[in-house]
Amino acid sequence: MTRLSWIPLLGIATLASLSAGLPTNPENTAVPKPTWKRFSTGSDARFRGLAPVSDKIAWVSGTSGTVLRSTDGGNTWASVGPELSEADSALEFRDVEAWSADKAVILSIGEGNSSRIYVTDDGGVTWAQSFTNQEPTAFYDCIAFESAKRGMAMSDPVDGKIRLIETHDGGASWDIVDSDGMVPALEGESGFAASGTCLATTAGRWYVASGGVNPGRIFRSNDGHHWGVSDASITGGEGSGVFSVQFRDAKRGIAVGGNYSAPTGAINNAAWSKDGGVTWIPSKSFPSGYRSGSSWVPGRYNVALAVGPTGSDYTLDGGMNWHIFDNSSLDSVECVKGGTCWASGEKGAVARLVFA
């Protein structure tokens, strides 16, 4: 999958009130199901990179070197990507991180020097190429930031271990993390550049999701330099495993995935943790298909979303049970403070979540 070419004002106060009681069958209540409000972006790119800043500001990135930004809640979108040569015009920006309408960092994926990082401080008027991969066997999948200054990017294994680089200046420069503290990868193990959430950070802790092995695994670290790993109870193998990991706090996490070649598979494709990722418990009811992205809803305790090519699901109990509410294709989802959730995907798709 790493080599595969491949929102919304939540009226979620109602869901929040339900989540306090943790119902496991919300379909039998009078609560209306959420629906995605879709926007026209004027692009047919596939947007796997997604970085909402607020209910007004959001960035997306994707195929054909495309980067868009909205500052009016998704109603209009401006093309703000770096100027690329003809040879580089096919770069795929699979991940983007943003802090404002001006500051953003984007990651392009691919073998060799196709894996790059660019940074802008002026809303995309200019971009600086701050990292170019020089390792022939590296393939970068995701980036994540714990603050506006410190971030990391992860690559598929190099010399038998997941490769990490880090920045302490907001992406302006990057250094390779010493691999001595990383546990060895298994044969065939890799990450998935599917939604920008195969690398995550919360409460000073770091997590890496992997697949290609059965079951999929999740690496964890308290500092980004010393790592442990656990089986995630999500079925893995070629093209399958854990595609997205997200933590609400230092203890509670969710993981989703599956097999992208069998997108309707709805067994053993999600798990949850209550001990910081040391152990993972299979969901009782799973998302209704392979899911590439996930996000907690800030301030809503046990509410989270998951998306994939066959639909979108929500959980009210921290990942124990999932409930489908939409069957359209989306790749990435991210929620921001204030209860706004955005999603993006193929054919220029961008959406926000609202109640019918």
C-alpha cells in the first residue's frame, strides 16, 4: 500500500450526551445520523493528506503535486502547492500538517528521492524543500508533530528497522533518529501511506502503525527514541494490517485497518487500547469495511470516527463498537477543537460533518 498510487460542523453535542452513557446501539435511539457535507474543490486529485486547523481553515494534499487550502470553511479552495518541475509534477503529497493559514509542512512519498518534505510560512506563496531522502531503500509514509517545533516522519524499514527522522524547528531541518532504540521489524513489515495517520503523537508519546505481517503491529515510545511494539489484533499480511492509529490521551487509543484489496472485509479490522498501546483489544462490532483513517473528536470523550473507500463509521465507546453512517469513499479524517471534523479522499473530495 505504501507503493500504491492511490468536516464539518459536528452537531455532535447530541452524540456527546449519548457518549456519557456509552450506548452500544445508537441506531435504536432517536438521534439523527451524521452526514457529510461535501464541497467542490475544483480538483480531481486524490487527497490523502488532510490538515484542518479550525472550522474555517483546512489544508489538503494529494496526487499530481496538488496542495489546496481553504480559509472560509471549505466553500472555496486555492491551489497553494510548490512549483514543481515537469519531472516532479507526479509527486504524491500523502501527508500535510498545518498550524494556520500560513504555516504548513507537506510530505511526498516514494522510493529514493521521491520522499521529500517541503515547508511554507506564507500560505504556499513560497516553499522550501527541507528534506530529500538519500537512502535508496527508504520510503516515507507519514509525518506528525507534537508541537509547532518538534515533529517526526517515518519510513518503511531500512536495514531491518523502521526509519525515523525528526525536526526541532518546525520542519525547516531534519535529522535521522538513531535506530538503536527501535525494535527490529519483521520480514515484510511496513507502514501504509494511506491517510497520514500511520504515525501519531499524543501527550508526549509516539505511535507507529504497521502491516504486511499477521497480525498488524503498533510501535510505541515515550520519547520518539526508545520503542516497544505490540500485536494489534488486526489481521495483517500483504496489503493489510494497521493503517491508522490515534490516541485520545496517554492511555486510550484506537486502531483501524484491514485489507485494501478486500475493502468490504469487516472482521478484525479495528481494536482499542486502555493502557497506552501495551495491549490491544479487538472491537466487539467492527467498522463496515477496510478503514484507512481515524480521528478522535476533541472534547467528546469516547467519540471517534473512521473512514475508508466503502464508508464512514463512528464509535461512542472508545472503539469497542463501530456504527456505519455513510457509504461513500473517503481516505482521511481529522477533527479539531470545537467539534469540527473534516474528511478528504478521491476525485477531489473534501467534506465536513453535519447532522441531517
